[in-house]
Amino acid sequence: MYDELLNEENLTRKEREKLFKRKEILNAAVKIFAKKGFDHSTLDEIAELAEFGKGTIYNYFENKRDIYLAIIENAFNDYLSSVDEVAKKVKTFREFITNITRGFLEYGINNKEVFSIFSRDHLSTSDDVLKVKSIMDTYHNKITKLYEKFISSAIKNKEIKQIVPNIFVLFHRSIILTYIHHFIFENLSVNIEKEAESILDILFNGILYKPERSM
């Protein structure tokens, strides 16, 4: 994404101002979309909340659809960035999955508006559906490559059995997304650490009863 490509310290004042305005427009759109839904939201409402003239929005986005797509891409970019950051800090598969699980849960719970937009509102035209799919596929492929490094090492070291990285990424992500969906849309309070531990326990230890071996 644009706001991730350049270090703000290296930007000119004009570039920083453009970056700020773009962020403000997106932040306002997230609030409006989350409250009213994509179809019932207008550019006028987004402009008013962002405290810019409607014409300013057209300097950054062609229409409401482009704003929606930018929000979705931002969310996936944040996800990729967090996975990449974890991958640089940890050494083992268990550490990697543990940190990713906690981080993903925390992001989802703390960004309820973004998550609700992605879960509830979907662009309807075939071109838009393909665009969203393209965004998702691009980031999924990049994220899978980061997983593969730790999966390959864990298989080699006999920490885990042979698995297909792409399937595991989908499985792991689906578990966490379901958790986030449940707590957000049921409006429940959540202990992120506790829920992360529950997911990790099932993931690493399974659900079958294993009687203790007698000495």
C-alpha cells in the first residue's frame, strides 16, 4: 500500500500532507461503511466525517468502490506485515504459529470496523469480485511463502508430519477468522490470550484423549 511504501521521514511536506489526507479519508470511510454498510454510504458522508471537501476525495479515489478496495488491501497488507515481522524475530515453527495466532486475534478484535466491512459488505459486479480475489490471492501467496520456511524446517526436524503449506495456511487463518467473527458479531468480550491458548492447544495437541503412560 501507498502508506507502507515510503518511510514518512523521507517524504517532503507535500507528500506527507497527501499521505495524511489519504489516511483520513480511509479512516472516515471505515467508520461510515461499518455503521451504514457499503451500499447505503455516500462520498458526501465520508467527506464530511474526514472534514474535507468532496472534491478532495476525488484527488485520491475515483469512487466509493476504490475506497472499499483500498480498505481491503490495507487490511491484508497489515496482515502480511505482521507475519513478516514475526518471521524475522522467531526461529521455530511453534514460536511462529504462536505469535501469528495471538497477533491475528488481537488485530481482528481491535479493528472490529474493518473486519465487519470485509465480512458483511461485498462488491457485487464480476469485475469487483475478481479484483477482491486478486488482492486476497496476492497476499495469500506472499504469506504462504513465509509459512513455508517454518513448515519445511519443522518437517525436516521431525517436529511435525508432512503437510501441504497452502492448506495449513487456509486452515489456520480460517480458525482465527471464525473466532473473530464470533466475538465481534455476538458482541462478546474476549480474553485474547486465553482464546489464543485454546486455539494453540488444539492445534498442537489435538483433541483425542491420550491416557498417561504408567511408569
